[in-house]
Amino acid sequence: MGFFSKFRKKSPWILHYNTGGCNGCDIEILATLAPKYDIERFGALNRGNPKQADILLVTGPVTKNCRDVLRRLYLEMPEPKVVVAMGACGHGGGVFRHLYNVENGVDNIIPVDVWIPGCAPNPRALIDGIVEAIKIWEKKSKDKEYMKNHSKEMIKNLGVNDD
Amino acid sequence: MINPNVEIFETTLEKVVEDIKNWYDYKKYHYVTINGVDEGGKLRIDWIFADYNEKNKMYVFRVTDVSFDTLIPSIANIIPSAWMAEWELRDMFDVEVENTQKGIFIKDPNIVAPLRKDK
Amino acid sequence: MGNKIVVPFGSQHIALPEPVSFLFDTKNEIITNVKVDVGYVHRGIEKAAITKFEFTNVSYLLTRICGFCSITHAGGYHHGIEKLLDVEAPKRAEYIRLIITELDRIHSHLLANAHVAEVAGYENLFMQGVKDREIVMDLLENITGNRIQYDIYTIGGVRRDISKETAEYIKKQLLKLKDKVLKVYDFYDTDYTFGLKTKGISYISLDDAKKYNVVGPIARASGLATDARAEFDYLPYDEVGFEIQTRTEGDVWARNIVRQMEVIHSIDLILRAIDNLPEGDIKVKYKGRPKGETFVRVEAPRGECFYYLKGNGTKVLERVRVRVPTYSNIPILKELFVGEKYSDAQPIVLSFDPCMSCTAR
Ligand code: SF4
């Protein structure tokens, strides 16, 4: 574990993106940031910048219009990174499965580490998921099981051209 | 069964803009939306309005038997907020509407006219 | 003087809970032109409602159009389908529906106001607002069993009853909430610096509001008294003494104040509804299949929501059309930006309380 990783694990920053669910899950994220549930106890802050984020919190079934934005956000985050899919519709589409403009779940686009079930998940479940994500993040950073740079093939697989 | 307070004006595609223009008064009526219904190969279009003062009252300008390749006139000159519904009509039924562009909701070229029954 | 600079806002942004993208052309920080893209979350719900789901189940899909106004969509659908099936929900069910609808409005308005406060630079006020809102969420969980997607409506009634103890609990908590809301209201009303950031920003005149068919708190902040609760019969609002709340200033500040006034009024409505909760069944049976067409208007937290339903005597409906409040507020929002400072763009967007998953469906 590098010098900075020690501190990063104490304060994982969250990047939140809604890919087309109802905003129920996003409301619960806001509620979790607020005093009653207070996810800041774990050092987690919601920051809108992918370049500084450690955890990507995705809600929604991934619509075709959002797909490329989601891929770009994922690629722009520094390694090691953890993806958390929140809500039933992130898991294979939920009630929106097989609609014509939907990609049926987050893991069809990017690899997912933690699943949070429920529609909408309770804030307690969300906290549980984030804590789990921090553990996975720690493990990833210890094992160095990530690519330093994305290889050309991976970028091609993810289907993003740099601009 | 239709709500008793809905008044329906049957009209034709050529006359509808003229009719709405003569009737519409933005101080009294409230434009709601434009709605298309696929009635088996033919499109039915409703221009829907509500009343600010009278309870439950709604007005509908209805044009039936519109084929999918005719040009549908735009009312955005009379009602400036109508453009969104017109753009959506174009996306959802793949019909031509005056002064509109494709792609407000559907950006994938493989998806064509989802609300049409024959597609 | 000054070059033209294009500043993107969205689709992913810290101030936005949902994806929507604005491209501002700015010159010396003044916005000269704006492009909006509202289609990020289009899923195709109207299509699915007429192909994949039977009319008994389609409400579970429609409530998931939006988390904030899920109860509105349930309401719009059920009031329509009940007309088509010719059933009438019992009085007690109507009252329970009213209570949940108003609780939903309270939590949505509190969050919207808190959001405006946050982007105006008041993070503590945001926290305060969301903390107060937890009281309502707690009540909703108590009555319906879930915090966001309640699904309390069924055809011909409601799923759950409100017991005597719960009614007492609701009353106690709401009185507590009212005190807190009044305190925050006072702050919005009198604070000088908050006024500097919000007063006079993005002014909508009464005439413009009518011309552009603005709905909801945004219209009512400009003095246009339009509210589907008064203009359409769907829940017993007359019996609990509903009144339209309006202001005339028409700016960001007035929108916040109108929402705050509505929260207080909603609390009153619920308290009256609970005091006069009629006895009786909460559900009636229904027969048959939907046939015919109907138009429904209900009031969402953000304004008037319109439903058109058409059935053809089979299990699957023939057309479901949803026109949501944000959909009719986007045209004026687009016009409003021109001439404002870029730094005010965030409060303007959030004072409209835009709900993209509703707009794009
Ligand atoms: S899981 Fe449910 S509550 Fe969450 S975004 Fe999807 S539909 Fe909405």
C-alpha cells in the first residue's frame, strides 16, 4: 500500500451518477449524506469530480443515451476504483428490463463490485454497501490487482474514443 | 366512457392551426399537451387544453385519420411552449412535424417510432 | 468585449441529482444562448405500459417514472382507470390517499428548498432541511412500509389502513415538524444575504407565466393561481379546506417561499384529514376490463400532471400518455437563462426543481 493509499481509505470520495432510474435512489443518497444517517462518519463525501473519486455509485438501468457518459466517468476515475450498483433497476434492469432504450443493468457496461438490493434501498443498506466497498477498495489497493494504464484493447472494449 | 366535462372539437389537419388560433386565449385557457394515438395504421392527434377558471373543464381539438407520411402543422407560433410536445410526437411516431428536429428523446438510429403498432 | 466561451453544465454535476445537460454560451459571464438536452433518461415507459404490463400491474411501472412524485403517478393512473372501470374508492381510502399525497409533497418541497439553499451557498441550511424531512420519511415508512416507492394505491382503494395509534403519532410528529418548518421559513423570509443571492433572479411576469403555460410552484410564485387540486376533482380537497398559495415576486426567492408556504398548508391539510378520517372499508372489489378513454389532471409537487388513458376492453391498455410538470416548464426555463450571470445558473435550475426522469420517461 502506497503512502497516500493509507489516507484515501479513511476518506473514500463518492461519485454519483444516475443512469436513468426513477430518482428514488438518488433521494436516498441525499438522505444518507444528511445528519440522520450521516455517511460522513466513514469519511465518505459526495464530490462531483471523477478525477478525485474512489467509489462510483451508479443508480438506474443504464439507458442508451447515458451509456457513453457512464463509460467515460468510469475510465476517468483513478485506479483503484470500486463500482457500486444501487437499486433493483441497476441489477439487470429491474422493472425496466427489456424496454427498448435500456441496456439491462450496470454490469452490461462496466464491472460492478458491490450490489445494493431494494427499490428503493434503505439508507441503512446503502451505508452497508459503502462500507463493503471500502473493504474491497482496500483489498484492491493492497493486491495491486488493477492495471496501471488501460490497455488499448480495454479501451476498445469499453467503446470509448478519447477526445 | 369519457369525462362529461371534456369538450371535443373535431377538425381537419388543414384547419386545425386556424381553429386554435381563433379560439385560444392565453389568459383564459391553459395548453396542456399534444397527444398522438395510433389507431391501426392511422394516427389520431389531440391538442388538449384546460380552463383556468372552470372546474374539470377540458377542451380537445381532435384530428383523426392522419396517415404517417403527411406533414403535421406546428402551433409553436401561437403557443411558444408547444415545441417540446411536437418534437416528441416526431420521435415517437416518426411523422414529419413542421419546424422540428429529431432526437429529443431517442438518439439511437436503430429505434424507429416505438409507439407505432406496425414497427 | 470578451470572447464567447461555451460552458457545459451537466450531464454529471455535483448540483444535479439527475442527468440533464445545458450548454451555455457566455460572454463576460453573461449567458447569451443555451442548448438543453433533456433526453438522457428516456427509457420508453409509455411503450412498455401498452405492451408488457396488464392494467392491474402497470401502476408499478408508472410509479417508477419518478421517485419524488411516485404517488402522483399512482394517483393519475388510478383515478383514470377507476373511471374506466366504473368503481369508486370508499371515503376512507380517499382520505388516506390524500394524506400520503400531501406527505409526499412535503418531503419533495423540503428537499427542493434545501437544494436551492445549498447551491446558494448555505450548506448548513441544506442539512437542516434534509434533517427535518426525515420526520416525514419516517411517517411514510410507518404508514406504507417503504420510504420512497409507496405503492399504496390499488384499484378501488388503498393497500393499508391507518390505525388509531399511527394517527396519533402522525399528529404528534407533524406538529413538531411545523415548528421547525416555521423557523426555516422565517430564515428564508428575512435573511439578508440569502435575499441577495435569490431576489430578483430569473424574474417571470404573470403575463409570461400565462403565455408559456407555466405550472406548479413556479407559476404560483408569479401570481398565477393554477393548481390542479382546485381545478380538478380527484381527492376530497374541498372538504379539508384547500387554498391556493401564491406570491407575486416571481423570482427564485418567491419560489422557495411558495414551496415553504405549501409545506405549512399541507401540514394543516393532513391534520384536518386525520381529525375527520371517516370510518369504513379501505377497498372495494371491481369487475371487468377498462374500456373507453379518459383525461385526468392531478397535482404533483412540481405542478400539474396530466394522464390520458385509453382502454379497448382487453387486459392491456391501448394508450397511456403522461405529461409531467417539468415537461411544460422546460420551455420557459430555456428562455430565462439569457441575460443572467453564469454563477446564477445553478440556483435558477434548482429553483425549478426539475425532474428529468419524469420529463423523459
Ligand atoms: S431501484 Fe427503484 S427506486 Fe431505485 S432508481 Fe430504480 S426504480 Fe427507482
